[in-house]
Amino acid sequence: MDGIVQDIAVGTKRGSDELLSACATNGPYIMSNSTPSGEYTNGNDSKKFKGENRISGIMPSRVIHIRKLPNDITEAEVISLGLPFGKVTNLLMLKGKNQAFIEMNTEEAANTMVSYYGTVTPYLRSHPVYIQYSNHKELKTDNSPNQARAQAALQAVNAVQSANMAIAGTGVPDSAVNLTGQSPVLRIIVENLFYPVTLDVLHQIFSKFGTVLKIITFTKNNQFQALLQYADGSSAQHAKLALDGQNIYNACCTLRIDFSKLTSLNVKYNNDKSRDYTRPDLPSGDSQPTLDQTMAAFGKEASLLGLSVPGVHGALAPLGMPSAAAAAAAAASRMGIPGFASAANAVLLVSNLNPERVTPQCLFILFGVYGDVQRVKILFNKKENALVQMFDCTQAQLAMSHLNGQRLHGKAMRVTMSKHQTVQLPREGQEDQGLTKDYSSSPLHRFKKPGSKNFQNIFPPSATLHLSNIPPSVTEEDLKMLFSTTTGMVKAFKFFQKDRKMALIQMSSVEEAIQALIDLHNHDLGENHHLRVSFSKSTI
């Protein structure tokens, strides 16, 4: 991730100045550990203080060391880092050093916190901060002027936290204190969903603005949506301001963000649809890994979107970047996740085809609805099978999800990932009978132009087709006759009221619509107009 230093691992060496040995004695506060009481009486005794530098010597502790804090950070914001994992019992602010120490009420809470932040870099005010165990077992502070604000903030948080527990009737707070009065839960809608957006993609993006506690994803009204809970309302507010209206990928996957009326999420399962990051012990609730879980594996291995927010406007990541799905599939393959051993490529195996009617061109047109087809090969000795190479893995996954099981030429296609990495062209002189075609430079690719509106209009096969590029001289009867004589029965037709260059036409079945699209996409209507045909989500 650009401009972001990698996380400091637990137990990384730190210098004596960084451990603030002078502060430990010159200030009115003492860090206490299991060593003899006189060990830190001399604040300049850096040799003794370097006991904390031993990598093997760092053991789990209730005291957490936080580094690289922004200059203007508040005590409440530092406390918010620990609240999701339990009660914060003490706080030591060292603003001159951009550091702080917090003490959790139990070692278990501290363990969960360090484990979580070991995989996800926490952000305060859009700046990464670094967290590790302290070698000290207890943090003791006195009411000195430079620590009065820290103690006051801690008391205020504990008071509100206690009130929340009393209202909830439980001894464990379900959510962190909302220090801004704003709900820490965001409702997220992803519009123009062209590439997969998973729980882990959302976590990667929204973690830039604070600690993400829980996420629930679901589909409602044919839209991918999510509820995401931060540790505090301030983080939610910053995320909404920075991300609302942004595109995850160029010209698609647009984020629409509002505050939820909920103040806390109840997550029962940790899987590809929901996650409570403070409760790693929750059951999965389902069985086989899915693409979403593969994306999760990738999210752990790399910076998925390469974000440099805030300050980014428009697309958060270009489509020209290495495919997220490809990297996800590669990660899955390395990790041995079942079902994805051969998913790190863009080649599809299409089987159960009608060998008497299938051609490379018909597969190129059909699969081209969901991506830019590079090559098609009908197998020489098994003509009911074919290989279709898409531009990238994401397009391959999209085509597979929409076309598997659809009927073509009277038979239900089976579409799966192929073990092949590419479709090989026949060698010179090799018998092929025109079964292998290279379409990499075809002018009919729908998605070759960055930002094309075609990204926003990708739908599953349906009986209703969207027609465009219709010349003024072509009438409704002309089009109805064209479609009925070549492919089947036309049930309904409608020109767009404001633009007669476009129309909807409804066939009697999805299979007929698929055949109509194959036969008539790019059909010459005269006047230098070639018909454009795609599936529609509308009905007539």
C-alpha cells in the first residue's frame, strides 16, 4: 500500500529512547512489571531498560504500546482502539513522542486486540498507527497536570460504558462508546456491481478510517448491501464523508453510504457473509469456501485496492490493475482451498454443448456479454466441449456465474473453471477445421473502453433484450419480423420514449432470447448501423 509502512510485528526491537526511559522516572507515573522494584529507579539506565527489546522476551501483557499517533490526537480516540476488545482500565498519553500506553482489564482482551491489529493496520484520523505488547505488566499513573486529561477522558468513557451496560442489562458492552453522538453503524449500498465486492473488500476499504468491528452483507431489492460497525461514531462519520459516492473500481461498484438507525450489530457467524472481528470464536454457520472467502485469503496477503485515501477522487482503484479475483484465486490455490486449485486463470470449460450447432462465433458473442473473449476452442475429439478464454479472472467468474445451467441449442450448458491457463492456437499445418479462433483484436468487445456504460448494464440472461443503435428508418414491425423469423416468438416490444435508437423486445423464453442475442448482435440494419443486443433487467 503506497506510503504505508508495514505493520510492526509483535516483539519487534525498539530503542531505549522509544521506550521513554526518561519519562518512566522523571514523570509522576511508573510502569510496573515483574522485575525487581529497583530496576528502573535510574531513568538513564538504558541497559536495564533494553530488557524490553528482546524479541523472545516480549510476552502477552495487559499493557499495549501504541506508536506513530497523529499530533492532534485526542485521548478519547486512543481509548477507542481498545474499547472493542474489553474495558480500558488505564491510559498514558505521551503526545510529545506521538505515543501512548493503554491498559486492558484482562490479558485475554489485550491478546485479542494485538492479534486483530496484527492483521489489520488501525487508523486514527486516516493515519496508520502501530500496536504491540509492552513488556510491562501494569500501568500506574498519578493525577499530574499532563495526565489529568487522559484520566478524565478515561473516566468519562467508563461512565458512558457503564451506562450502556446498565441499559443493556449485561456485563459486557456490545459496542464501543459513541463519543460523537453519531451512530457507529453505516448502511452501504453498492451500485453498478460489475466486479465482486465481498465482505473482505469492504473491510479493506473502510479500515482506513477506523477500527471495523463487525460487517454483515446481504442482497436486498436486487442490490448488494452491507451494514458495517465501527468502534466509534467519529470513524463512521469520516468514512461516510470520504467514501460516499466513490467507485471501488473505475466506473463501477459505486458506494452509497448512510448512517444506520442501529447502534450495534448482532453477528452470529463468522463466514463470507458476516463477521465479528472481536469474536474469532464464532462458528462459521456454513460449509464450503466460496469466492468471497477466497477474496478474504487474498485480502490477508496483499493490499487489495492499493488505496491512498483520503485525497482520492473518482475511482479508488483502476480496472487496469492486476485482477483482484485473479490474485484471490492464486492465493486460494496456494492455500489449497477446495474448488479453486485451477481458478487462477481466465479460461472456462464449457460442456454439454450441441456439437451439431455450436461454433466459436456463437460462444464469442454469448460470453462476450460478460467480458472480452480472447480465444475460443471447440475440442477436436469432443465437440460437445469448448474452452473460452476471457480477458481476466473476474470476467471469467462473472460469465460462469451467469451462464452455467443456461440452455443453448436445446441443452443446458455446464460452465466451470478450466485447468488450462490459456487457449493454445493451432500450430502451422495442424488440422483444426476452424474450431479455434482468436478474438483478442475483435472490434466487438464490449468492455475495451475504460469507463464504458456497458460496465453498468450487465445482467443475467432474461427473456427481455435491450436493443440499441437502431436507425430512424427501422420500425417496430421491422424488428419484430427480424426477431421472430430467425429465433422464435416475440411476445412484446417497446421503443424507448425519449430515444427511439433503443428498444426492449421480449421473447417467449430465456433460451429464445439467448439465441436471438447470438444471431442478431451486430446485425447490419443499414445506414451504417449495426444492432447492439444485450440482456435487460426490465420487463415490458
